[in-house]
Amino acid sequence: VLYDLESRIGIASSALGVLIAQFMFAYAFATVFFYEMWDSRIQRLEQLVQTLGGDSRAVWRHAILPSASGLIAVCLIQTSIFVWLDYGLVSSLGGGNVPTVTLLLFSYLREASIN
């Protein structure tokens, strides 16, 4: 379905098509990953910053980002590994025309000889 949609738009077998597809999967993974973070503690921190006169940027800077700093690093690493190892998606949507790390790695492995 995703390949048909990208074919109709005209971005199949291009770097943009692969990036959009990988972003969709990475965004879904990150959403599930951060779902547990939004609890009553974060809401209380947001209310505290707003009570002390903070705007929306101050809420992000003083309440949300310090609470999520460790999760952001872990999510970035896990999402990049997840996207990097998604060989099937890259090979089918890229059509072999997009030189990604995953495709290059598998081509090097195929070229290896025991002799």
C-alpha cells in the first residue's frame, strides 16, 4: 500500500520516498515509546511553571525537557537502530536506487567469499 501511494505521488525509488517511509515508522515507534512519560507528574510540573508565570516555551524548557532528557537519548538511539535495520522497507521502496547504509551493508555481505 505504501509503495502504491509513493508510486502515485512519484517519489518511489527516491531518497525522499525512503525518508518519508522511515519517518512514518520511526514516529510511530517514538510515540509508543513516550506514551508512558505523560503522567500526572508531568502535568503537575507544567502547572507549576505556568503558575509561576511561564509561557509555553518555559514549560518545555523547565518541565518537559528535563524530565525527558534521558528518554530522548534512548529513543533517538533505538529509533535510529530500528530504521537502520529495516532492510525490507528500504529495499522495496528504494528499489535499489537509493544508496542507504542498510543496502550497502547487505551488498558487502553478499560479495564476501569464504575463499
